[in-house]
Amino acid sequence: MHTYVVETNQLSRRFGKKISVQQMDLKVPQGEIYGFLGPNGAGKTTTIRMLLGLIKPTEGSIRLFGKELNRHRMSILKRVGSLVESPSYYGHLTGYENLNVIARLLGLPSPRISEVLKIVRLQKDAHRKVKGYSLGMKQRLGIAAALIAQPELLILDEPTNGLDPAGIQEIREMIIELPKQTGVTVLVSSHLLSEIDQMATYVGIISDGRLIFQDTIESLRNHSQVRLELEVNRPADACRLLQKQGWNCYLEQKSLCLETTDREQTAAIVESLVLSKFSVYRVAENKKSLEDIFIGLTGKERSL
């Protein structure tokens, strides 16, 4: 049974007549990387701002670490680190000096600065002025600032937004290592399906303010069965044969198409065709991408 670091109940937020978040029941398991996925404007940032106490819900409740946020706000938020939108920093100071400002304000020992710089892979650039940092390095410095107080929950809102492929890979690899290195639970939002697929262990998909899917990444992938495509002689006759045998077979551009669940079914289909004197020229498995599954869940063909 999971221990949930974040739990919301019917969480909703309206801005005038516009409903940004609708009756959301979010559950983030402890020690996992939870990918909060959805297109721009779906309500991800509004949800995150509510989790951080930056805006109040119109309806519903938020529990972090098993406590009501509206009753224990200060004690809860001391256990949370966050990076929402662009990180704040002093460009004329070095990375180390920026973190030292935060450490002194929080009363943290100076060795902690070197620890977080190592975690975000900035130890070699610690004494360079931040105005000379790349965008990816500035993002990593922002994550270092969020980690400096050793939070139990780290919330990152679109941390790879605007980065080049190399910067995206750096941030992704770092996030994957964080729970292993520090034990922190990570909630990371993104509109990039490929990023969530490569980083997260759990995923919540939001569309038009509603949470339409929430489970493990593997469970999400299992929403799609493998489509088997076969090239055979006399495809119409072969399709009729398989349909009589109970297979859900259809023709698409002269190829036989079937939904299968495992390799044994594939073998049985091919064997049946061969024994019935059909020539099988090609067998291919075509599994839906995460993008295809997203479109299937939302019913909306739109680019993320």
C-alpha cells in the first residue's frame, strides 16, 4: 500500500467564469517521480500553485505529508522545494554565492552548498558568475536552490522548457537520480510526452483542467495493445478465415491487422494461416506511442 506525499480531494479553481482546475484527486506516491502531463493551458501550473499555497482553491482540499495544507501551511512548506517557471538568481554573483545567500537566510551550514552543487552537476562551475551560465545551467542552479533545505517533496514546473536537446538530457538525467540520491519525491510537470515517458514512474494526465488518467507509466502503456500487421497472399480470404476463428481481424491497405496481447497469439495466428495454405510474407508489430495513447484518452488530436 502506497504512502502518498500529495493528496487532493475534488480540488478546483475558477478564475471568474473560467474553470482552470476541475475536481482533481491527485495522489503522488512517496519516493516516486510523478509526471504531471498535459498540454499548455491544461491547468498544470494552477494546480502546482495551489499545492505550494500560492493561490487558494475555489473548492476541495490539499493534504501534503498527511496534513491539511490550509491548517499547517508553514510547517508543511518547510518540507517542500520548488522551481516554478524561471529560477531567480543574482547574475553578478557566482553559483556558489547565490546558494550561499539562500543558505544564510535559512541558517544552513555551508557544506550543504557543495553537496547540492554536486547533485546538480555544477561543482566545476560553482565559482563562475551566473550571468555567464547557459540556460540549462541556470535551471540546474534553480533546482539546487530548491534542494538546499533537503526537502522531502520537490515540485518542478516545466523544468526543461526552452532548453536545447543537450540541456534537456542533463535535467532529465539529474531528475531520475534525485530519488535514489536523496530519497526526495519529485512531482515534475511537462507538456512533452517523451520527457515524462523517460523520467517518471507514475503519471497523471490533465486535459481541460480534469485529471483523466493517473497510474504507473507501465499501466498507461498497457492501455494500448500491440497491433499485428501481416502481408499475405489473398488477404481478403485470409481475413475471413481469421474472423471465423474468432480473431478481430480487418484489412488496411491490403494488410491484415489484428489487436494482440502476446507473442503466443501472434504465433498461433501465423500458424493458422500457414496450415490453411496462405503465404505469409511479412509480420510486423506496431505498438501505439505515448502520444497515440494520449489522443485516445482525450479524444483530441492536438500537438503538445
